[in-house]
Amino acid sequence: MDRLLGKIQGDQPGPLVICIAALHGNEQIGIHAFRNVYSSIVQNNIPFRGKFIGILGNIKAIESNRRFIDYDLNRSWDDEHFALISGGEGQGQEDEEQLAISDLIQQESQGVFDLKILADLHSTSSDKGNFIVVPEDEANHPVIKALHLPVVVDLDRYLKGTLLSYYHHQGYVSFAFEGGMIGTEQVYQLHTSGLWEILETAGCISRHDHEHQDHYAKNLALISQQLPKQVKALHRHLVKKGDGFRMLPGFHNFQQIVAGQQLAIDHQGPIHSPMDGMIFMPLYQSEGDDGFFIVKEVGEEVVEHN
């Protein structure tokens, strides 16, 4: 399986746009969305400025249709971990995957670009999983605002070693683009829509160049209706191996919850919300150590449970 999904090198200088697809091996629809946009640009000979590339994430996990094999590839991007795996003292099969991804990004980033963007394409295990995770200082960047989706900030307080944080510190406008529930048509439509918007806003293409694809943009506007514009992470429930953690059924992203409400259960008993807010990324799959988060819309007060 070739890690490079595709590459367009424009005749004119411009931005670098990198798309990572399936960093979690069971979230594969971003692969098809990238190929859709890539092939449309090539087949229609759309004028292009800068460079556009797609990179496969965790190939071993993709082949097994699992989130990961030995460890979560989106929790290992820091200098300490790179030092370990570069010295042959890694922790599992993801070591080779991470080194290959970083080597390819470094190789394709050579040159002069007026903007560098890294979009990490994901999907969630619960409904209404349409949002952007971005460092707070990039929350109002034109590329982020063009996606018209809820923006989640401060998640880096709880999630260490994410790919988006690592490349943010290297000068990229770097973000996780969550397209919806794993395996649904909505993810394909939203990632496809979003990639067109990213390329246009970055200056790689013009609206006239891709007007035959403009109907995709309507998806972005429709999906964003009645969703918060920006939320801040306030709480994370960490799941440890052997906890027996299970979410109660029926929760979806950005659903309002209240302090004291039961959200899940584990071997210790019921798990209740410590505060009012909105539930975020409730875990409805067997792998993963983030049981759920609680977020609030920016500007709202927080009520904690005593």
C-alpha cells in the first residue's frame, strides 16, 4: 500500500496543503474524499498554485480496520517519542508508521511556500461529529473559518502528542478535521466539501476553477446550522485498560448535559457528569482511552457539581 495517496505540484508558487487520512486505521473515508478532490483537479486540468498531497496514516491498522495495532498513532507526536523510536527503542508497530509519515512530510515540505496547511482527516464513533480541533491561536484563521464548523479549542490540555499540535509548533496551520460518524456517507461529503474550501481559501484554486463542485459547499452550511461556533474543553474522562467502561446509549456530540447526570458506567459503578455543559466525543468503540469530554460554548458560564 503506497503511503503517498497523490500529489499535485502547481505551475505557480503558492501554499503547501497536506492531508493525512486514516491516522486511525478504522477512519478510512478521508482516503476516498482526498482521491475524489485530487482526481477532479487532475482530470479537469484545474489550474493549481502550490502543492497538494495526500498521505496515508496507519497502514497496518488500515489493513486490519482497527484504530491502532499497538498504540494510538495520534498520541505519540513529541520529541521524546521521536528520540525513542529513532533509536530503535519504540513500543510497537506504530513506530515504523510514525517515522515514515514524518519523513514523507519533511520531504514534501522542502521549498518555499507562502502558507503551510496540514489537515488531519478523522471521524468519530458518535453522531454529530462534525467539528474542527485547532490550537486556540489559529481558531480565527481564514482557512478554519471557511469550513463553517464548530471549532474546539483547549483540547491540547488533555490530549498530548497529537499530530496537529506537533506540526502547529513547526509553523503549519494544523488541525483535525472531524467529518462525522465513522463509515457514513456524511463523512465523505463533508471531507470532500471541506477540502475544496481549504484549497480555495488558501489560494491554490479559485471558485471559478471548481464551480462544477460548488454544490458540495452547501453541505458545510447545512451541517453547521444549530451547532455552536466555538467551544472550549473543560473535562476529560480517562479510560484505563480493564476499567470496563461503557457509555450509556444515545449520546451525541454537543448534546447538552447537566451536573450529576449519569453518562457511563464502569467496574466502579455509574459515572456522572461533574458539571453542566455539552458532551463531546463519547466513546462508542472498543479502542481508545478517552471516554468522553465535556465542553462549553465560549462565553458561557460553567456550573460544577459539588
